[in-house]
Amino acid sequence: MKRFSIAALLLGSALFAAQGMMSSFNDFDADGNGKVTQTEFENAQQANMAKQAESGKMMRNAGNAPAFGDIDTDKDGFIDATEFKNHQQMRMQDRPGGMGQGMKCGAGKCGGGTPQSR
């Protein structure tokens, strides 16, 4: 059951990453051992920021990037898949509109108002 949960978590994170929404756990776990060290974390953060800069995207809120200790909630010196997922969920909920804001479109409800008001 635990393996299924981790597999589902990784798949979900990969889907977010593929959509350009957030990095996946695998992006940070460079050696694939299921744990992210502080060095892996910092290297992945730097690589993500460089990628964003190269693509010409604005670097707003770069100073608000989470610190390793913010995600390593059990303070064991590693970030596991559960800690990573929990942190991503918390960040999504803290975004304006909350998690899944874009997912509420449909039946004429995208963009606010009613179909008649647009």
C-alpha cells in the first residue's frame, strides 16, 4: 500500500511538472534514492531558476522560494516524497484562488460571471 501511495504521489507530481505548474519530487531527488538532501534541493532550485531565466520568464518571488528546512518538517536532514507533496499542496492552497482555480472552468463559468455577462 505504501508503494502505491508513493507511486501515485510521484505520478501526480510528474503531471504537475509536465503542465509547467510545479517541479516534481524526481526533479529534486537527483540520485533516485527516495530522499532529497539539502545539496540536491539547492542544486535543483538553482537549475529551475536558471531554466526560468533562460526562457525569459520573470523571476518574481524568487526571494520567496522555500528553504530546505521549510519542507523537511521532521528535521531528519532529508525531504521525503510525503514532505514534498505536503509542501506543494500547502503552496497551491496559499496561491490566490487556492488549489485548482483553473480546474473550475466549464459550463460557462470560466473567467467569472455568467455566460450572459461576458
